[in-house]
Amino acid sequence: MNKSAGEYEGQFEFDRSVIIPENVLSPDEIEWCKREADLDNIQRDFLLESDLDPIGERIGLTILRELEEKLNSPTINLEDWVLASGSQFKKQILQEILPNINVAEPIGVEDPEYIEKKFYSSPDHRYRQEDIFRHWIPIEIAKDKAFRTFKDSFNKNGTRNNIVAVDTMVFAPNSQRKSIKREIYFQKPQTPEQAIEMIKLVSGKNITVVTGIVAVGERLKGFLKSIESKVETKIKVKSLSDDEIKRYVNENWDEVKNSTGGIDYTGVGSDFIFEIDGDKDNLKGLPQKEVFRCIAKLYVIQKEVMEQLNKING
């Protein structure tokens, strides 16, 4: 049974579907959002990200005119959100705070192995700790989902929707001594055989479930802002026999195929957990508190910008 938003301390309350972020963000976080929304800071960032020739006044004037046009077009979308996922389960969870949220399956998302190659092909990869990779890859995949969905996502008024994307991966110790990687990772199994092999590799081990979270929207018309975060939950898995693993997979395939790493730690697979350290909601693939926090940060930034634009435009 899913909990309602009100059952979670420090999450959103709603008034006609309008977010009240003060219930989920700290005063310091709200101040950070306001600084990000300050039009002087936005103008500075806009100029820094543009190909501004410090000598060419004409180029500078063109950019400033473009910025002025954006300031005169207060069309930021505060309320329409899309979850970059095909998961109806995740949509159901998010509807507790965003009743009108839609889902859109991202197309052409980069394969984790490709992202992994980019990580290890970097000249300084040897200086990176393995846990940096663990922190990095779920956020990169979530970011890829978010931006691919954002590119083609408009509401009925022609303004861009806000996007939230998550990606959950399971990391386990790598038993291959010759490998340079200390950890291996899993996503959802495609076949029962693959699930059985995944579960064998985590049986009796300490594993980490990591979810990357990215919220993307317009800070100014045509000028994006992304909020990124992650949640880790450590699990100690019981030692399982081959027969136990096969029986679990064969009898619960509908549960298994939708579970990162092959085990649904909130369903029948919860019997396989010896110990949990961290956010239990993360085991469902959508850590509500942190997702809500990312959404709230983007909302505060957009709301602050809109208030400033309304003052400018009378």
C-alpha cells in the first residue's frame, strides 16, 4: 500500500496543486534557489555561456537584445510536469505531489556501457575513486533521459514542460580479481536466466542501490536549469542457494523483471534482506523525499524568476 504525501515528514502540501516548497526545503536551500533566480545572476550566466567576443560590441549588443527579449517573455511553465519514464508505478507515486503529471518514455537513451566507457577512457580515470563512478553514472543516465524528453515536450499552450527523471542501479563487489573495476552494476533483467545470474552475484554480499535524480526546466525562456541529486541505500543480502534463487525467479517473474538487479526488495524479495542502511523508499526506484526536494528547488527558482519578470513588465 502506497503512503500518502502527508504521511512523510517534510514533504509537500498542496493548495489546488500548487507546491509549497517551504515544507520540504531548508532555509539555506531556499536562499540558494533565490540566488539562482536573481536576474543579475542569470544575465551573468547567459553572457558567460554565450560566445561573446569581448572586443566585438556588435556581438555583445546582439546577445543583450536576445536576453532582453527573454526578459519580456514571461512564459515559464510552473505547473506542467512530465516523468521521463514508462513506469506507471513511478507515475502513481509522483501523483501524490503532482496530480497532473504525465509520463513519456525517453527515446534513444545512452546505454550504461557506453557511459561507462566514457568514464574509464578519461585520461584521469586512474585518479578517480570507484565510488565516484557509482555516484556519477546513475545521474548521467537520468540526465540523458531528462534532456531527451525535455527537447520534445510541450504543453497545450506551447510552453515547455518541466521534466523529472530517475535512474536506479545496483552496485555489488566485483569478484573478478583481474578486473580494474572494484564494483559491477545491474539494471533490470531481460530474461529469467539473466535474473538468476544477477542474484547469484549479489547473494551473501553487501550491495548499494543508487538512484540518480534530475529535474529540468526553464529558468528563463530558452534558458535551462537542471537540479541533480542522488540517493544511496546499502543492503546486506542473505546467502541464497541456487534452488532458492531459481524458485524465486520462476515463481515471481512479473516482480523480478521490473526490479533493478532482479530482486524486488519491497515485495517477496524483502525476505532476502539481512540489513538495510539508508532510505527504504529508494528500494522502490523512486526515493520520494529527494525527488520532491529536486522538484521544489526548480519550482522556487522558476517562481522567483516569474515574480521578477512580472515586476519588470508591469
